[in-house]
Amino acid sequence: YQQWEMEEEMENNEACRLVILEIGCGQRVPCVRQESECVLDDLVKRLGLDESGDPCWYEEEECSIPRALLIRINPEYPYNQMNPHLTLPVQGSALASLTEIDDHVMALLQEHNMGSSAEVQ
């Protein structure tokens, strides 16, 4: 991870995206939450991402995917106060949330492959 962090891939490639997927990291042992937030904050500073962005970018019809995104799945504390505009808070249990995400992705894939004979597994 630290070697990747030192590389300039994110800085040199506009198409490059990073998603940090954090599942079930509560506040009793905050080290994982803090690390996720620090990685995201480092990228905000290195890439000059807008720190005052709208935290509801994912609710807009014409949304653009940010270059760095923290997806935080937690039943009680899914929010990120440091960079809320680059955080997708998912309030729920890990299994239920991942199942719902998978259902949405599969529906999108099936919709995309409607005309082809390829079956999504």
C-alpha cells in the first residue's frame, strides 16, 4: 500500500479512480476508519479535489464519479465528516448492503447486455 501511495498513477492518469471500500468499521476500534479517511484526505490534497463539494453528488441524475471515493458500510456510523463530498455512506449491515449492491450491479449488467447473448453469472 505505501509503495502504491508513493506512485504517481493517480496524478498522471485522469481516468484513474480509487474506491476505498470499508465494511463494518465502527468507532470502538477507530484505526481502520482513520486510515481510510487519511488515504482519502491525502488524495484530496495531492489531486486538488474540491474540498467544498456537494455531499449529495450520488443523488443527482447526471452524476460524475469522483476520482477518489470512500464507500463506508456501517449500520450506525456510515458518515465521514472530513470529506463528506467524497463519501458514499451506506447505513446497514455488511451482508444486506453488499447483497443490495450486487443486485444493482447485476441489473445494470443485464440491462447493458440485453441485446447480446452473453449471460451474466
